Amino acid sequence: MFLITCPYCGTRDQSEFSNAGEAHIARPTDGEALTDAQWADFVFLRNNPKGLFAERWVHAAGCRRFFNMLRNTATDEILAVYRIGETPPKVTTVAPATPSGEAPIGSGNDAVKVVQPEEAT
């Protein structure tokens, strides 16, 4: 467990919060014009970096407001918390090396890697 600082309520236990996925994802403005593949990309495909990551959280057992968090996914270090609509602050962090030599993005398991058509060779 760790403590999260809600930008509206202050510092609370992690159990009061729920992760709501990647932050700064803009909903398509013309959904009718999108293909099924484009909708699938919007709904399901997200970044999964090892290291600095912008996440959206909700204070579910408190004020019930959404906010953004910059977190190091390798260490669970919370680097910044800011309100929706605010510019993310500039932060730096280091993703530690792993003994298993995993990839810097994702699990390193190429058997489950999603390949976009433009990436296929």
C-alpha cells in the first residue's frame, strides 16, 4: 500500500482510489467516420511503458473526482499529481534495470505483442 495525494482532498490511502487507465487520451470527435479497427485502437490499445507514465485516477471513496498522476511504473514512485486539464509538470525518473533483461516497453513477451499493420514486415 502507498499514499496518494488527491489534488482536491489531500493525502489518503491507496485503497480509496481506482486507476482509470492512461491519461491524456482524446476521444475521437467524429466516431461515425471511424472504422472498426480504428475504434478498436482507441478503446483497447494503450502504452505500457516501463518507467514514467501518465495515468488517470479517481478518488472513488472520497470526492469522486478524476485527476492525473505521473508515476514510475517500475518502482511505483509517484512523481506528480495534477488536476484534469492542467499541463503535466516536468519530472525526471530512472527506470531501474531488471535482472531478467525485460524490454523497456511491455512485458518483453513477443508471443503476445500486438503488431500494427504499418509495423509488419
